[in-house]
Amino acid sequence: MTLPAPTDPDLDLHPGALVTQACARLGRRTVTTWCVDLLAGRVAPDDPRQPSLGWIGGRPATAALRTGRLARPEQNHWPRVWAVRALRYAWTPEAAPAVVRALTDSSWRVRETAAKLALIHELADSVEPLAALTTDRVARVRGAALRGLGALSESEHAELIRSALDDPEPAVALAARRALAELCHRLDREL
């Protein structure tokens, strides 16, 4: 897809403002499709036929492209991080399958953000992948997964949530308590 060259984004804006401007200039569906394609690895972050990565990653994205940092294996996750984060502001229902797949991404930042999006957009297909993330090695991912389960799962996940009450990370244990309370409230019963 060849896009009109957008005016340069103000690279210091909040990511939500950048994505909102990109949607206004290029169209929400175009931005969403581009983010889904970045997330899936179908387009390169420096593809000249695509919008500037600055639209979703701001100054850090343009600096990373300019210096070649994204070519390093330990840094190549950033375009996926920026893409999944941008979907928070440029959502269309067609993005849902990509967000569910992102719950298994190799980058914990992508998994955490995808878990947050699953909750925000109430993605029913995310429940089992969220359940798998309750044992993730990264506490922030575990917490996001538990919050999603509290809002989206059914009674069969109560024991899994309950098992996280003893998580060594206090923030995760708190997320488990809140998720269990949310689940009980939503289902109108004690679990």
C-alpha cells in the first residue's frame, strides 16, 4: 500500500496523541492495518511504503531507525511494542486476532500490552492465552493477565486466579485478589 506522505508528527507528543493524529491523517483502518502488520512481522518498520514509525513510537522510534538499533536482535521487539500500544488508540475489531496472537509474543512488553488490550476490548478469545500468562516469568505480564481473567473469564478459572494469591510479587497477588473479587461480582456468586 502506498500512502500519502503525512506531515511529520510532533515526535514529542504522547503516543495516544501521535496515533490520533495518524488516524486523522491516514484513516483509522489504515493505521490499524499497519499496526497489525507490524505486530505480525508482515511489514518492516522502515518500509518506505508504510507510515513513519514516528507516528506510533515518537522520537525513540525515529532515533532507533536512524541509528540502526532495531536491527539488533535484542532491540527488534520495539516496533511490535509500539504497534500493539498504538492499537489502544487506533482500534478496529479486525485487530482482535492479532492481539490474541500477541499474547504469546517473545517480548514481555508486547505480551503485557496485549493483555491490557484484551481487557479493554473484552476479547473473549483471549481467556485461555491469558490463563497461560498467569505463570509468565515477568510479574507485570502476570498481573495484566490476572486483571483480564477477572473481567473476562468464567468460574472455571477461579482456582487459577486463586493460586496467584500467593504470588511472591505483591502487585501480582493484589491483581489476583482484585480479579477474584471482580469474577465473584460479575458472576454474582462466591468462588
